[in-house]
Amino acid sequence: QVQLVESGGGSVQAGGSLRLSCAASGRTISSYCMVWFRQVPGKDREWVGNIYGGTTYVADSVKGRFTISQDNAKNTLYLQMDSLKPEDTAMYYCAAAYGVSCIGYMRALSYPYWGQGTQVTVSS
């Protein structure tokens, strides 16, 4: 199976930028549907976007501000976050699924492999 470890979270002021990384091991992520979710305590896990074969899909709430990319040589998934807003504050998770269509949103339960999460806090 694939193991995932997120990093790059921290505190930033509104309007700032942050890049999250998801380092994978055990399997090559180019063969997987890779996804970013985020979660605030007490609320459901929210889909941010996913990527497969160079094609990305992102939620309307982050469209134009967040960019998902993948470096296959480093076996690492990225989430570039620009123009951050306080409502972006959440724990961010990467996850992976194999053998799925990866065309836009899928529920969190569809992804069997998860990282531990990295906290992003945006202050106003």
C-alpha cells in the first residue's frame, strides 16, 4: 500500500500563501487518484480537489486560489494555496485511491489511504 505524510502547514495572515506537501512512499502516486481534503472540528471533511494523469479538479470554494500539482520524480503531491482566507483554516489531509475514475468529487470514504494531516491557520 501507499503511505502518505503531509507537511507545510502553519499560521499565515489573510492574503498570504502556503504550500502543502504530501510525500508518498510504498507505491508510485502517478497510478493513484490523489486528493486533498480539509476538516474543521465538528464539521464534515470537505473535498478540496484531486488530480490524476495531470488533470485536476478543485472545489468552487478554492477555485482560482488553490492549485494541485504532482511531482512524480519526487513521488510528492502539492497544494499551493494563494490568497488565503480565514475560512481556509482547517486540518488538511491528503489521501489516495487506486482503480477509481478520479473525475471530480468523491466522498472521503472512497479513499482508503490517508496521511496524518497538517494544520493551516489563517488569521485576519
